[in-house]
Amino acid sequence: MSVDFGYRTAPLRLPWFSARLNVRLLVVSGVLFTLATGLALVSLPLGDFPLTLQEVLAALTGGGKRFHRTIVLEWRLPISLAALVFGALLGIGGAIFQSLTRNPLGSPDVIGFDAGAYTAVVITILVLGPGAWSVSTAALVGGIATAFVVYLLAYRGGVQGFRLIIVGIAVSWMLGSVNAYLITRAKIEDAMTVGFWNAGTITRVAWPTMVPALAVAAVIVLAAVLLAPALRRLELGDDSAVTLGTRPGPARLGLIVAGVATVAVVTAAAGPIAFVALAAPQLARRLTRSPGVSLLASAGMGAVLLTGSHLLSLLIAQAYRPVPVGLITVCLGGCYLIGLLIRETRGRYGALT
């Protein structure tokens, strides 16, 4: 018997809650998270000291040699977990901003929020000195401060998606010029440190960094879940949202803070990782065949993209030399944009003929 997972919904009724669940959305999201988890596990045997899959599984269950447990549990597991969690966060952030702006280019990295976090890191390392302020804290504060500035500059009796994107791109380019000026006047060692941070790499992540990131990520996910109904209503327009009981201003501001926090946490721990937030929501929307982007499916697709990129970086390192995962996501993002451009061009040409 065949089953159609198109737009079919299933009712869910509890004493305190009732809803209709999109079956295809749940199935696709489950497959994406399962695939991302599998990719994260496959990456554990790879590294400077290769292990077999059996040795990894033994270490994860508390068995095997002590040295193998140290490699897997202390060194590699936080990195693979970071790829999984950070990818999901970037997918959620991209879904929030693409819904708010109603534009597939409305991604936090395109709008420039990660540029603000990177600028804070550059100033901290090159001007204040790494010991003056925590680099991770600087990245977090820089991303949130940039979002605040972009929001104020884009506000004209409300925030329109197109204006937010244009203002964000302008601010990003201005911050880029500041970064370039500071780097050209820095010492070679400091400039290399800043450049390595800008490449975006999760290999620096360890448990002291990952534990607080997980705590913040849990808060962000909870906030996104609570704000998801308001996000769906805002997609209908401000007037419809008000009719349905949602205040557009506070709801939009809360969603912007949640979306910026996703990028800020990732940038604070691993540096700017581009294009995951841009591509994940649209790829997930095509798989779920939904009219809008889904936070759940976008999180799953973001996790797949980043864990896959991390695995690819490890395979490249085995044959050549280590490559930061941020560079791989940039290459994949460029291929995605080229494919999107070709698709749009063919669509317009077909309409004319």
C-alpha cells in the first residue's frame, strides 16, 4: 500500500493542546536529523589519529582503550556535536529572517549580523588585546549591537523586509572596510589570528566552549518555538496578524533577537560560517513542499549541511591539508547561488517562449 506524504495532516489532541500535524514535514525533518546525526558519527573516526568505527563505538559506550576514549569523548565529540547544533541554529536563524523579510536572500549572514560579530573580534584582538575582553563575548555583543543598529536604521514606522536587507548589506560593507583597515595596520601574527577566525572553523570547539553554547542554544530554540505561531501570522501581513491577536512590533523584535542570537552564538564559538542560514530554509522548503519555510525542517537541513561540510573538510585533510569548514560552506553556497540563478533564468526564458 502506498502512502502519500504530500500536504496530508494528522490531528493531535491532548487535554491541554490540540493541533494538526503536517505528516510530510515531520517525516522529512526526522530523516534530515537522522542523516545529520549519522554524518556526525561518521566524522568521529577521522583525524590525525584514525580510528575504526568499532573503536569509536566502544569509546562512546565507555569501553575500549583509555587513549581512544580521550580522543573520541574529549577531542572529537564536542566538534561533531558543534557541527550538529550550530548547523541547526543557523537553519533556524535563516528561516526566521527569510520569513520576516519574505525574501530568500533574507539571511543573517547576508544582512550582515555575522559581520558585526567579526568586527567585534577584530577590534578585541587588534586594538584591545585578547586579554582585555573575551573574544567569544565580544562576538556575541558585536552581533547583537549590529542587529540593533540595522533595526534602527531600517525602522520607518515599522520594518519592511527589503529595507532591512538593504540596510544590513550597507552596514556589512561598512564594517568590512573597518576590518580591512585594522588588519592592514596589524602585526602579521595578529592578522593571521584574525584571518583564521574569519575562515570559520569548528575544530577549536572544546567542552568548555560547547557546554555554555548548548545552554544558550536551548534557550534560543525554546524562544523560537514560542514565537513560531507569531511568525506564521506575520507572514500573512501585519493587519492579519493584529486580527489574529499578534502585536507585530514586539513579535518582530523578539524574532529578530532570536534570529541574531543563533548567528551570534555560532560566530562566538567558531567564527562566521556563511551560507548555511541562506540555503537551509529554501532547500528544506523544497523537500517539504510547503508554501513557507519551516523552523523544524530548516534546523534539520542546516544540521545536514554543516555536518556534511565538516565531514568533507576531514576527508580533504586526510588527502591534502586541513580546510576550515567555513571555506567549504562558502564554496557550497556559491554553487547554490549559481544553481538558483540558472533556475530563475530558465524559468523566465521558458515563460517568454
